[in-house]
Amino acid sequence: PFSWPTMVSLGPSRPGCLLLQPAASCRPFTSARRPGQARRAPIVRADLSSISPDTIDAVQTSVQATTTAIQGVSLGEEQFSPAAITAGIAAIGVAIGGLIWGVNKGSMGAQPEVLEVTEEAPPAPKPENAVLVFGASGKLGRLVVKELLAAGRMVVAAVRSDSKAEILSDAANDAPSRLFVRSGVDITNPDTLTSQLLEGVTQIVLAVGPVFGRTPEGQMGYLDNMTSERVDSEGVTNVAKFAQQLPKAEASESVVLAMGSDEDLQVWQRLDDVIMGGQSSSGLQAAEGGGSAVWTGDLIFEGGGFCGTRTASRDWGLGGSAGIQLRVRGDGQTFKLNLKTADQENSPESTYQAQFDTVAGEWATVRLPWHEFVPVKRAQVDRSKGVVDPAEVRQFGLVLSRFEYNGNPNPNCRPGQFKLEIDAGIGSYGATAPSLVMVSTAAVERNAIIGDDEVARKADIPIVQLNPGGVLNHKYAGEVAVRRSGVPYAVVRSVGLTTDDEDTPFLLETRQGDTISGKISRGEVAQLVSSALGTPLAVGKTFEARRGESADARGRQMDARDFTQAFLSLVEDRNRPKVGLWPFPKVVPPPPPPTEERKQEILADSRVKSAIQRNQGGRVRDEQEAREASSVTTVPDGRAEVSPESQATVEKHDHGPDGGQQTAKEWIAN
């Protein structure tokens, strides 16, 4: 009664019984199962009382012999040929066929008992090393979520209502085990920022802003009292305090390759220039008394000009580390540390190299972050290779060479005897990436510097002159709260947001001091946020970002090395004066709004008109969502503000447009 393929179990589920289960019947149950849902499959149990023990033994012997043959072939053994395996499988088929025939014969007139078993389903996925994104259903927030998921991260998306959670449904379907949506979260209400939100979370992104839209009566205003002051200042301050509950990531150090004994050094082998006709020689040995290694040799420039030694291949488990750490004492020369990755093992001419200096006779700790390792092929820089992946490192090497890169001479290398001592061995170190990344806007700092100086304000860019709703002041206050939180942070200030050329890549520029303007897309901001979360180079830095304005910036995709260079060009906020930047100004209250006459003058500015034509600027909600707000009041600067009649009636609306395409400039004009 059974058709192949059939799974046969001879195990003692019940003495004297055979379990037969059609294998194909398992597939529908597996594919249709949701996380946490059990799998159920039919099993038929038949009586074996009429089957001789010899028949059952024949099946077991055939299965056992063929399984052994298959395992032997998979391990590279030669004693079992494919033909033998095929014959064994055929024998199993014959034996099982006879067994089934015997079951049927012995069960004439008897109805096989059909059982149903339930297999425990795997537990539902939980966040692990996840990023908590506030404002996740907004236009920018959705792109941040998408970028993080594409990078393989788990994401906890915080939204203010179940209806806004629906906006993320596509992303949830694409990554059901890595996206976790949490509704009912309002950053202006600290009571909703619960410890449960941080379960499995290690980093936080703030992609929030005020919520405004057009009412059915044509008014423009903030919805549900989500003003810039409440969101950008008070709400961000709440999150900055909340972030202090994140697990504290601490820098770590560990020895990866011990070099303190002769036994430790057995993994090393010489690789001097004699392999290419040179005459240099070197040797690596344990120091007297142990605990460190000494590499010595005689470097001869003629015929080659390098000494080297390298390890055997091994997975050193460097994934997740920030770089290599050494404690060395040299003779004042510049040495190299070489790395080989898994894909370079069969390419003798390819490697990664990083240089380090020594001070004659003095111990020094050397740290080599991964971005300092230069890909080299045949002694020339290999620009086709990206930044080294630490998880792929398989070999270490030490080199003293008369050359740096591309045939350029090493100015700190001399012929003759050399000596390098390495204490303990080669180690790795870890460094913390930002725990909190805030998306802010350019012009907040220059606005704070201007304060109540009307002459200076009138001479500045249009957004500083308008400063709608005091948004620049409130965002700056939020920045200050983030910087003072005591949490490792990064603040990304976008210049004017644009929808132009969203599918065209651009090289991005980063600056500090709030002196630039320009444009950038939300997708590009999301890329910067994702990159900042993954590198310690972004910690403690506040910076502006825009599309490169040079002719060759258009059409060039940012890669890992480009983002590394962008962050390396910045200094930590505490070091701004060291590079000629002013310290941050203090927080100041918003200035009085411009008069109607002055507003029209600003709106007539060619830069503002160009922004409106490009659909550049903030976005607003449509009439449908505005209808869900409670009541309309008027704020002092003449703009309409939709606010709740009481705190208890505040309906949860998340930041981020899902309706109209109106711009912030149109709102101001109205």
C-alpha cells in the first residue's frame, strides 16, 4: 500500500512493530510551518509478528553496510566504489520490499493502526545584537531599516501605532526572522520606553522628526502635538537617557598567536629573499627566559633586499575584532606585518601589508586597525581588493624590506644586522562602535551661534532665516542631550534632503563645523547611518554630509573603503579645537518668527525656489491622517498646531509621511 520514497524505522517505538512513513508527506508540513508552530505527520504502524528475524536482520545489515560505504567515500577513502554503494542501495530496496510484502501478508484482513505524532517546533526568533530604530515607519526610518536588514543586522522597529506597523509589512515579510516591530512607542512619553524594548538590542538609531500635515480645512500644522520641541528636543532627550540602559560594550584585548616558547614558534617558517636569488637571512627564536620572541637577521639590499617569516595557515578567529595589536622593541627601523586571507592562500604574490615604526631600544604598543592593511600583489598595490575581512585572515607574516609600496624606498630601513622583539605574541583588540546614532540636520550649529543677532541671521542661508517652528534650535538641543548622555554616539547631520537622482550613486562628503550646504538623498543618509553603526571610527563625532559636488562624484558608488575614509577625515568632538574648529555653542531659545513681509522676501530667494522645484525639503501628512488628529490650536508664530484635548486622548501616530507630497516650503508659504 506504500509508494516510494518511504522512510523505514526499525527502532523500538513499540516492540514488534515497524513504522512506515511516506517521505513526501513531510514536505508540505515543513514548508507551511510558521516559526513556533509544531509539525504533525501521519505514521502507519504494522505488525511484524509474522516476519522472520532473518528478514529483519537482512534489512539492517544492508542499511549498515551501505551507510558505511557512503561515509567512506565522503572522507576520501578509496576502498568503497560508487558501484558498491549502488549495489548496496539496491539490496536495501529488495530487502525492504520483501519486508513490506511480509507485513502485508501477515496483516491480511487487519487494518494498520494510524498514529499521529507532533514534532516540537523550533522556538520563535528573538532579537540578538539588534538595532532599535525610532521613527522606523517614517520615510527615512524605513530606508534605515532596509539598509540594516541588507547588512544582515537584526532590527527592532519602534512605531507609535499598529497602523504604522503595517507600513513595515513588506520588510517584515522579506526578513521575518530579523525584523521585530514594536508598536505603542512614543518617545515624547518616557513611560513607553520600557526595558522590554531593549531585549537583544545593542544599538539605537534616532530617525525622528515633527509630525505635520494639511487639515481638511486647508490649514498646515503639527499633528497630535508632535511639534519639533516635543519630538526633536524633549523626545530625543528621553531616548538619550533611555540609551544609558544599553549593555556597555567594552574594548577587549587578547593574544591570538603566542610567541613565548620554541613550541609556539613551530608554526613559523623563513621566507627571505633567497627565494628570488637574494642573500639576506633571518631567524625567529624564543627569548632567553621565555615569554617573548626575537627575530634577527642580516638584510642585504643587493639581489632582493628583504627578510621575512610567516606562519602556517589557520583560522585565527579574528572576526569582529578591530585590528592587530603588538608590543615590540626594535632598532628604529620600519617593519611590516603581513596578512593572508583565505582567498589569497593559493596566490603567493598576493597579501595585505601594514607598516609599523619602532624606536631603538624602547618597548612600544602598536595597533594596526584593519583599514591600514594595504592589499598588495607582486609588490604593487592591488586596488581591486577591498578592506581586509578579519574573519578571513589565515596567515601572519613579519617583513623588513628596503621598499614600502610600489617600489618606493623605505626611508627607515638600512642594510645589515637587525633585531625585533615581540612580547607575548600577536594579539587582537576590539573597539566599541556607536551605541546611539542620531540623524540631525545641518545649520543647527550656525543657528545657535547666531542666536538673537538679526543682522547675522539675515545674511545666512534661507533655512536659518526661516527656522520654521524653531526646528533648528530644538534639533540642536537634542544633539546636546545625545552628546552628554555618556553613551558612545555619532550625530549625522544631513544637508538639504532631495529626491533628485535617487537611483544614481554619488560619492559623499563629510565635514565638521556646520559650514557647508548642498543636497543628499534619504537613501544616502541611511547608508551613512548603517556604516556608522559598524565602525569605531564614527564614535564621538558630529558631522555634516552631502553629495560630492565635483564632476566625478556622480555615478560613483561608495564602498567600504570610501566610508572608512569619510570617518577617518573627522575628529572626535572633544578634539575639535586641535584642528582649528570652534567648540560647540550653547543651546539658545528660538528667535521670533520672521514677519510676513520678511517671509515673502525669503521665499523669493532663488535658492528656495530651486528647492521647491526639486521637491526638496521636509514632507507633510495628507488630509486623511490629519482627520485622525484631535483639535486645532494656533502657536505663537502663526502656524496651526494640531494637539490632543488631553494627554489621555493622544492617539499614537508615528513620524514619517504616508500621504501627501507637499514640501515644508509650501507649508511655510501658507
